[in-house]
Amino acid sequence: MKGFVNANVYVEGKGVVRCSVGFENGKIACVGDDPTGIEPLMTLREDEVVVPGFIDEHIHGAAGSDAMDGTTEALSTIARAIAAEGTVGFLATTMTQSPENIGKAMTAVKQYRSERHPEGAEVLGLHLEGPFISKKHVGAQPIEYVEAPSVEIFRKYNELSGNNIRIISMAPETEGAETLIPYLRANGVVTSVGHTDAAYKDMVNAVKWGAQNVTHTFNAQKPLHHREIGTVGSALLMDELNCELICDTIHVSVPAIRLVVKNKPHDKITLITDAMRAKHMPDGESELGGQLVIVKNGEARLVDGTLAGSVLKMNDAVKNVTTLCGVPFTDAIDFATINPATTLGISDRLGSIRPGKNASVAVISRETFRISMTVRDGQVIYR
């Protein structure tokens, strides 16, 4: 069997320890002191650590491709590109668009998953960001395609996707949310409060109905005010809610990241990239939902200056949280691994290193945060 011998490994429940890890039939077969029978995939430097592979629950695109392209080729391009960031699984994230374009994206994910592509990161399903959002907080999403929350519309999209929708970002204060959110909870789909003008009372209702997540906390939502704590204040206050964070220091400042880390339970923070097709591409003109995007110095903005997703890499998100916000290394890894795995209900197979789980790991430097290798289900997908 293949694996890592006498390496620094972030083992579930033990922290970073010196040990060997063996992979067999796509699973972690052994973790311990005995290297017998393990053929090393690589020799690690002293600063490198084997960690669980990252999970990006909110990413639109990379390397010139976008989930809204609606093709398996685009999904394969994204999957291959983000393997270089240590990512082993992701949700192909859509946006508020025409029903035809959203439907095309749904169908592509259904086909891609049925074909069981081994290359790159695994497409774990879909994150439907819109069209059930607030017109007050559309962000970079086309306002003309915003719709009221609807069980019927959701069921149509989910059927097209092969029942692969895992998260829906939506505004819980809009009419119809009181019916859709309980339906989603009953059917195992995560409601994420996002692109919303939800006040505290709306957030209380959303949690009561079954909401579990907050989409890119701080961005495109009602801010904190001392007489109305809004979406942001409620996200910080309510331990039931998991908070997504785009830790590029552009969407969210370092003090704001630290505020979330200080206020939320350890297991209720999730790093996302919210990356668009311009990630892994040079600066210049790009596109999001038919809108021109200008990428310069790591910032992706519409012509009017609105932030239009990010070009953030997941290993850089971990780096920023660790080096700029003072978060311990293993905590930052948890924010990108076991926390999203728990939200998505897949922590039985992904998110940490222990025997029986998928052999999906990354080798990352604790000094530079560079990824040397990414392994998915025992197969090297990036070196």
C-alpha cells in the first residue's frame, strides 16, 4: 500500500504527530508507528504536514471555467485547478440567472457525477446561490432573475441535478421562505442565509425553520447595528449557525475575521473561496453571469466597483487565518476540512485523518503554506 512514512501528520483527536499513514482501496488503512508495507508517495520536509484534504463548499469557478458554463468540461477544469490548493472536494456553486442557465448547470453536475471523474477534486454536489435572494443585497448577481422562495422551483432544479443540491443560499425574510426552509431541512439540504436583509427576528425564524449556515458572513447581508443586530449580529450570536468566511482580507478585514473566530464555536466556522473563473488566471478582464469583471491585484470587481467573487486559493485562506489572525494551525485546517464536512453530512468519510475514512489528504508547508501534494481516494491528483 502507498502512503507516508515517518511524517508529520494531523491525526484526528491527536493533533500533529510523527507517524506513518497507509492507504488501501482508496481508504486510510492504518495510522501509527509501524511503517511496514507502506510505499512512500514522497519524502516530506520538516516543515510539511499531512493534513485532511480541503473542502470548498462555495466556489463558482477557476482556471477560466465556471459552474454556470453548464458543461462537464468546465467542472473538470475547476476540479483539476483547485487540486493544487489542497482541495479534494467542492460544491459547484451557481448564481442568480435565468432558469435555463441554472438548469443547464444542474444537468452538467448530474452528468459529471454519474461519470465518476477521477481527475482533480471531487464534485460533491451543488451550492445553489440564488435565485431566492433579497433585491436589496444582490451583490454581483443580476437582479432581474431574483425569484421568491419556492418549493416547486427548488424541486425542479433538484430533479435536473439528480438530487445533488447540498446547500441553498437564500433570504429567509422573503415570502415563501417559511415553507421552503422546513422542506429543505426535511430533505437533507442545508439552508444558508445569504444575500439577505434579514433582521434578528427573521434570523430567529430561519433557525426555527431549520437554517444551519450563513453565506460569506458580512458580505451581501444586513450589517450589525446596536439597535438591530441584523444578519451579521445574529450570525455571531447564534451558535446554531455555521459561518462561511472569505478570508482574502479583501471581502473581510482581518479584525472582522478575528471577531468571528472570537465569537463563534470552533466547529461553526468554515473557510470558503467564493472564487470565480479568474482564479489561477492572470489579471485582466473576466466574466461573471454575463457581467464584465476586472481583476487587478487579487481583487475581482464589476465595472461599478462591486466585489464579484474572489480569486482566493484555499491554502492562502488557511495561511491568512493563521498568519494574520493568530489562529492555531490545526484550527485553521479544521475550518477548511472537518467543519464543512460536518455541515454537508459527509464527516464519516472526509474532513479528518483516521482509519476507515477516505484517503483524501494534502501535504502543506507550515511555513509557506505551499501545497506539495494532494491525494484523493488514495490517488495523487496534484504533485
